[in-house]
Amino acid sequence: MNYLNIIKNGIVKDNPTFVLMLGMCPTLATTTSAGNGLAMGLATMAVLMCTNFVISCMKNLTPDKVRIPVFIVVIATFVTLLQMAIKAYLPQVDKELGLFIPLIVVNCIILGRAEAFAAKNSPVASLIDGVGIGLGFTLALTLLGIVREILGAGAVFGYAFIPEDYNILLFVLAPGAFITLGYLIAIVNKLK
Amino acid sequence: MEYLLIFISAIFVNNIVLAQFLGICPFLGVSKKIDTSLGMSAAVAFVMVLATLVTWLVQTYVLVPAHLEYLQTIAFILVIASLVQMIEIILKKVSPALYQALGIFLPLITTNCAVLGVAILVIQKEMNLGHSIMYAFSTAIGFGLALTVFAGIREQLALTDIPKGMRGMAIVLVTAGLLSLAFMGFSGVDGGLRILLGLD
């Protein structure tokens, strides 16, 4: 399979947020600003690339019956490594994303890709699939974060350009996450 | 009195689904009918309380004394996965009727981030065992409440004529947003209750 195609599939045809609708918890919870959405997307992408690669390398060694527990341990290992790295080098990100970094373990995208792609394809193709799906997830989260930040805080990536009086606080709070994602999905449906 | 505060605040003020965004997948996935949403809520309540109990004990008596706190994520997810598996086997043997009702929901719960989320949250908030169990129980009730109310709305929604682009997940998410907005009306109740109960 063409590697460029795998990446394109991950971003457009199999977009985890707008098409597959997986990993909704971090999507809604961490997109209060464009920066947070980007950070969460990149963190998930890093884990997904590593787990896809390792699981694909191990696919002939894992008995079929215990594959899910094996996958979960591999995923949890990489999430723990990432958690420690973020705590050490990016304490600000750790504070913003908080609980949702360890919760990458139960993000259905990661287990889903392990099962649907990495367990059937070569390690390099799986790594590329991790990049593609990760990029699709990152783009969706950043887009959601940008929309919510503009409407709710009048800023993009922290650069304010709308006076505070015109901000709609609702969009930074919980209901805004559901409503924004709902309308973004409606727009994507329309474009399809 | 603290228990009452935890109870009210976890159900209404900091609702796990509508304010904290945990357990969104089952919230959107199994909320088409009230019956199934009740079954799911019961299964989640069962697993959440047990999982919090076991992970709290693992954290306090194994991980902390052995200075292995960094293994928290791996240890907790393994405990939860095996616990779910064990509950499934026990239920099948002991109470086939209950297994019939909850069986199909149990495997889904392993990847329900609300269970792992609550287990980690009670450790982060440094709650004692009693408070942790109460928190897990109330959170599960809050999850059940949100899920059942939402399922009721969706049953009605299925009968209405929705614009083409909004069909499917789009209208469901907007509805969830409105429900979340309604729950925001409870914000501040916990503060008032705290004063009322004389905890401050």
C-alpha cells in the first residue's frame, strides 16, 4: 500500500473524530483552547505511532486469545512513558491536560487501530498509519479548539483579537464543547 | 455530612458526563433506548464501585509502600480489566438472570474511561477509603441519571423530522450540549450546601 495514501486515509476517509467518532472524551474535554487541543492531539499521536509499531512487530508472537490484554499493556507502557516525559519537560501541558494524559490508555482510537490495522500490516505501514490517524485526530482537535477559543475567549492560540465584551463564555465551558462539535460534524456531513 | 456533600456534588454539580467529559462513548453509544441505558448504568455502578475499592487498596497498600507510584496507570488498567473479566465469570455462574441483563455491557466497560478516571481522581484528590467509595457510587448514579435522561430525549428525537445535515451524531451532540447547559444550573449548589451543613 502506498504510504501517502495511508496518511491521506487517516486524515480524510478514516478521520477518527469526524468519521469514526472515536476518542470523544479527550476531544470534548481538552479543546477549551487551540493550544490545548493541539497538545492533546500530538500526545495521542505520539502514543499511537509507538503502539502501532510495537504491536505490529509483535503480531506473530502474540497468541490470538490474549491479544487484547497484551495490547493494553503495550499501550499503558507508552502512556506511562509519555506521562513521565510531559511531567518532566512540559509541566504547563501537564497542568492543562491533567487527568486526560493517563486516560489516553482507554482512548478507543489506539486500541481500535491496534486491532484494525497494526495486527494485520507491516511495522512500517503501521507506523505510517499512526502518523495519519494521529494527524487526523490532531487536526480535528485543533480545529475544535480554534472555534471554541475564538467564540469563547476571542483569541487564537492565546492571541486575543476580539474585545472581551463580545466573548461568549459558554463555548469554553462544557456545553460549548458538545454544541461546537455537533455543528462541525453537521458541516462535515454537508461537505461530504 | 461530608458524604451527603459528595453525593449531591458528584451527581448534579460535577456530573461525570456532562461536566467532566468522562464516559462519553457509552453516553453516546448506548443511549438510544431507556431499557438498555438502565442496564448499562447498573453495570457501570457495579464495576465502578468495585474497581475504585480495589484500585484504592492497590495504590495504598502496594504501590505507595513499594514506591512504584509511576506504575499507577498500568496497574489500574490491569486491575480493572481483570476485575471486569472476573465479574463476568462470577455472574455467569452465580446469577444467570443478572448476567443476561448486564452481560453484553460488561466487556464495554473495560474501555469506559469513567471507571479508570474515577479510580485515578480519588487518588489525586487524596480521599480516604469511605469517601472514595461514596464518590464512586455517586458518580455512577450521576452517570446513570445523565444516560437515562438522555435516552428519554433520544427516544422522542427519533420521532421528529430533523434537517438532513444534522441527522445522526450532529443532533445528538447538540442535544447533549443543551442537557449539559441545563445541568450547569446546579453550579454553586455544592458551595451553598457546604455552608448549610456547616462544613466551612
